[in-house]
Amino acid sequence: MENKKPVDPTSFDYPRFKEDMVKTHTILIPNMLTIHMDLFEQVLLQQGYKVEIMHNEGPNVVTEGLKYVHNDTCYPALLVIGQFIDNLNHRDDLDKVVLLITQTGGGCRASNYLHLLRKALIQAGYGYIPVVSLNMSNLEKDSGFKYTPKLVFKLVAALTYGDELMYLRNKCQTYEINKGDTKALTDKWIKKLSDDLKNGHGTSYRDIKKNLNQMAIDFDNLELDLSHKKPKVGIVGEIYIKYAALGNNHLEDFLVSQDAEVMVPGLYGFMLYCFYNNIYDYEIYGKNKKMARISKLILWYIKRRETLMRKSMQNTKFTPMNYFSYTKDLSDGVLDHGTKMGEGWLLTAEMMELIEEGYENIICAQPFGCLPNHICGKGVMKKIKSIHKDANIVAIDYDPSATKVNQENRIKLMLAIAKERIKEDDKVEL
Ligand code: SF4
């Protein structure tokens, strides 16, 4: 390709995203959660960034990933890097793009994705393209991408909307009487919130409260057929594979097509898990006291948003989601909070929570190369089943060679058991 330029791989002077590029360069972002990403995009646009969420899929993504990432690397890394390179292969504005990658900054391999991506870009001839790391651990200090308090507050507002919208959509879509109603209402809300965020509105406490209340009322008014109970299926697993349709072969769509009610825990859980771990690290190991204090403050701040979400549903037919402070304790007796590589104890806590909420059928989405999630997912299933006898959990592996048919057949077996267990007079509880 004539647009590709060789870069010395031994050079550590990687290209930076500088402040003067903010207005001229488009930031490419991998798609993980459709609703949330649409809202985050508007926040970034409002802050003056040019942004594009990548939606390219298909075999080329895996092929490019396999070409430039070692095949024993985690599958999410392979997919994200493959998606970037496939996207670049089809662009003609290569001198005006920047790639953005999110990192947790924890002990897991996700903290190395940035370097894997840079290495892959050099090999693919795109080493001159800057990469931005979006992380909560200050991993990149010289980036033109600025984490201002204003930006963070706005992203938190978008996250609150995204979690509630995803929750309500999941509650309704399987029971809708008029096909497409739930999607249309979800899209209507994405549009309304996007317009608000793009124009700098919708982020104050009052606005969030008003929007969440109206959102819950709108979904409560959808026409649903609640005469027959359907299998309730929860999805847990490694964060990318759990949420990204590209990673899990459109798992949510498949489950809905099989007449199942799907529940995917919100993104707040993972974010709060990361902050809670800072507090745990200080209390148990005497680590960073300042970070523990900041994390406590953030947990308090987010709890106020959680309260708004819960209250918005109090006069509707929907069971409100639990507080993080409640969910976190559910892993007690199964897995200690010291287990925090990858999704760590949160994965276990989410399985326990889903079972408590009636989603006793669980798919644990496990990517190839992910040891932490095999331990906190597959590794605790026996123990969970000994506590909850009705738990119907299946671990599904996702890797470049796994076939969709094979994955779906295993899920169908799990659903067959779930359907058998439903009794004629079982009531639907949303
Ligand atoms: S959680 Fe698993 S898939 Fe994600 S970086 Fe860690 S090892 Fe890799």
C-alpha cells in the first residue's frame, strides 16, 4: 500500500497525539457497548474532539489480528488490533487519524495492549499513526488527550444513561408485542441524549434525574406480553467479550432470537470494581493511601447516580438494579476480593447477583488466552452450583478458530434445560 510508511522498530520515539491535532485528526475508537459508545462519542465531540467509533467486522478483522498479534495473545487484543488495522487498510485519510485504546492499568495483560498495538502498527506500515491510551492509571503523561474534570463528569453522565438504557432495553425486548418497539424507543432515547450531550446539556444532577425518570416511564409504557415466563439468561465474562458483539459473535441478538430474556451487568460495576480495588489494596497491603481516598470519594459520588437510577424505577414494573456496594459482597465465601486480575472477584459476584435476580441461566464468555477469567469464571462454577442448586451455567470459549455454530449449539443445550424448568404458572418478573 502506497500510504504505508516504514518506521524503525527499534525506535522508542513513538508518534504522539499533540494538542494541535485535536481539531485536525479523527480519533478512531473500537466499539464495545453500542449504546454507551454512541453517548461517549457525543461527549467527546462536544469537547472539541473529532471521533469515529469503528463498526467494521467480518473475517478480515481476525485475519489482520492474526497477522500482527502473536496467536497466544488474549483474543480481545487480537480483535481490537485487527479491527484497527482493517479499518486503516480502507481509509484514505491516514495522515489525519489517531487510535484510542482503553486500558485498566492493572496487573493484567490489558496494560500491555498499547505496546502490542504500536508494535503491530509498525509491522503493518502504520507506525507513524499516534495512539492514545485512555486509562485511569496515568499510564501516558504526554498525550494531547486531556482528562479534564469536566470531561470526566460528562462521561459519567453518559455512562449512567447508557447503563439504565441497556438495562431497560434488556428487560423489555423479549416481551414486546409489536416487534421493533423496544429498539425504536432505545434509538429515540439515544438520539435525545446525544442531542443533549452534543449541546452541552444533560449532565447536571437535575438533568440526569429528569431524564432517567422519563426513560423508566417510557419503557414502562411499552406494550409487553407478560403472560408467559421466558428463560432468563445472564451474560458475564471478560469485559470485551462480554459486551462487544464483535467479540461474542452477537451473543445478545442470538439469545433474543431464541426467545430468552437477556441481562448483561452494567459498565458501572467494572468501573467501581477498579476503584474499590484501590481501597482494598490500601487496607490490606498498605498501598497508595491517596488513591484509596480518591477512590472512596468516587464510590460515594457514583452511589448518588446509582440512587437516581434505582429511584427512577420505583413506580414502574421494573426491579431496580442493585447498588455496587451490595453486589460486591456477594462473592464473599466464594472468592476473596484479593483476586483482582482481569474481572477478578467481580465476575463471581455478578454470577451470584444474576442468580439472586432470577437469571440462574448464565453464559460465562471466556476469551482465548485469558487465565484470570478462567479462574474467576470456570474455576468457581462448582462452588456456585453448590450454593445455588438451580444454577445453569455454561462457559463458552471465544477464539479465532471457534465456530459460531459450535458456540450456539452449546448455548441451545443450556437453553433447553432452562426452558424445561419453566412451569406453566410461573409469573414474569421484570
Ligand atoms: S482479562 Fe483476560 S483477556 Fe483481558 S487482558 Fe487479562 S488475560 Fe487478557
